[in-house]
Amino acid sequence: MSEARWRTWQRLGELEEAYLEIAAVQAAQEVGLFERIGAAPATLPALAADLTCDQRGLGVLVDLLTAMGLLDKDGDRIRFSPGGAAFLDPASESYYGDTLRRVTLSAEALGRLGAAVRTGEPLGQTVDVPDTGALWAQDVAPVLATWREQRAAAQRLWETLAVPVPAGGTVVDLGCGSGFPAFGVPGSPTFISVDWHPAVLEVTTAVAARLGIADRVRPIAADLRRLELPPSSVDLVHAAAVLYFYPFEEIDRLLARAADWLRPGGYLVSRHLLADAERASATEALRRAVQLFLFHPGSHVPTTDELTAAASNAGLTDVRTVDGQYLIARKPTS
Ligand SMILES: C[S@@+](CC[C@H](N)C(=O)[O-])C[C@H]1O[C@@H](n2cnc3c(N)ncnc32)[C@H](O)[C@@H]1O
């Protein structure tokens, strides 16, 4: 077998293995295993009786979930691993199970991709639907369990990006989510943290409190596409993992407005999965484009060239990219 064919064969095998692990999480959610273990650890016979499951079936499921690091075995009792408890116990403040069940590992939603491709009609679940607020909050809540790691990563990030923000300056964080990574900006700036959903901003506020910077964070519940700020009033506009929800014309318009908000010499930093020019090799970006297509009508994962052109059209200069996903641009001083 040629090397290329062997690699493809291995890749297909990896897909099959991954699918089994995904199916195990889906099955555990379907039979209520995580809720039950969250309530109290229990033996396999007790779990099978409580969940009205076949003991052998539940046993093979528990074994795999344990090997995946989601559950632990304590003698004959089955309980969550520490990580499993943080993200899969519905009682945890950093619970992520709802997002897995309803979006990222939803067999029902993902199974409709073929139909969506055929018709061009996504599932229609957009950020404009108010009741997705709770879901978005679930999406960012895991940061509450990982905030120390997130803080360290955010601090390293801004060292790498080397974007100067004057001490005590103002940062606008569009679609702030948890507040990271903007909260890593050095120089004790004030943050205007903008997110559509008040439920998400509750997580942002909780993160800010843990970081001890709540007095420097001004949460604003607003649609970033309609946000009004005074011209030349901010030092940094940050937009991470948010612009791709929207059609490219909206990104173009938004960058023009962001340029207006910036003080001369201020910076725009966008983190955005960027497609390669041929749309053929940037796997992470292309994967996300499929997910966004399924859930968000009008979403667009741009290429580096497209986003660079949008920044230039907005009158920003010194446009550069870092790590293939950060786009940095500056408002001219004159
Ligand atoms: C994928 S998260 C990214 C969060 C954060 N920027 C980060 O990098 O971790 C996208 C966030 O953008 C918010 N969002 C999406 N569309 C928005 C809009 N039109 N106005 C305000 N916030 C929006 C969502 O509520 C969500 O919290």
C-alpha cells in the first residue's frame, strides 16, 4: 500500500474510534448516567437498577467512559473523575453537558447536515434567538473551572502579540464570552465587555471577580453589530471567535465602525479561524465552517486575505497576522 493510502486508512480508523467515544457520551447522556452519578456514586448493579438499564450494557459503557477519563472507579463504586465532575455533573457551575447534548455532540443536529447541505437551509438556531442565552452561558461556563489556566494562557498570548496598550487605557471586547483572552491585556486597562446575552455576562463577571478585576470591567449586554461608542475613545478593539457568525459584509461594516472607535495609534486585534486561500487545508477553520453553517445562517469563515482586505478597507494600517488566526491592525496616527 502506498504511504498516502496507508495514511488515509489510518485516518478512517481514527474516525471510527472517535465515533465510538462520541456514541458513548451520547448514550450516557441518553440514559441519564451523568445525572445519576452526579447525585451520588454507586455500584454498577445499583446504577443499572436506577436507570433501568441492562447491567452488561451499562458496564461496557462505564468501562469506556472510565478509560476516557470521564469516570473513576472507587472499588466497586462508580463516580466522576475530577474533570468529569467539573464539566458533566449538571450540578457543577462549569457544566458543559448541555452544549454537548444540544449542539456539538448532538446526533440529531449533526445528522441533519446532509439535508442542510442539500437544501442550503441550516437548522436555524442563531445567536438572534433569545433562548440560546442559557446555552451560550453553558458554552463559556467551563472557564470557571479552568480560569487559572486561561489566565496564564491569556498573559502569554499578549506577550506574543506585542500590542501596546497605554496603562489605564480602554479595551472593548466584542462578543466577550468569558472575558478571556482580553483579560490578559497588560497595563490594568478598563474593559468594556460586550456580549449579546446577559447570561454570558454573568460568567464574564464571575471570571472578573476571580481575577480581582471586577472594578475595571464594564459589562454591556448589546448586539455588537449595533453597538454605539464615541469616536476615538478606545485603545484596543478585541474580537475573538465571534465575527465568523456573520456574513462577510457585516464584518466589513463592523471593522469600519471599530476603526472609528479607536484613538489614533489604537489597535484592532481579531482572533478568527482563517481559511487558507484555496479553502483546502486549514482543517480547523474548515471544520468550524461546517458547524457554523449548520447552526448559524449567514455565517462565514473568511480567508486571511479577505479579513486583511476588510481591515485595510476600514482605513487600518500595519496589518499583520500571527499564528494564522490573529489579525492585528493599527489606526494611523495622522
Ligand atoms: C465563541 S464565543 C467567543 C467568546 C470569547 N470572545 C472568546 O474568545 O473566548 C462568541 C461569543 O460572542 C457572543 N456573540 C455572538 N454574536 C453576538 C452579537 N451579535 N453581539 C454580541 N455578542 C455576540 C456570544 O454570545 C458568545 O459569547
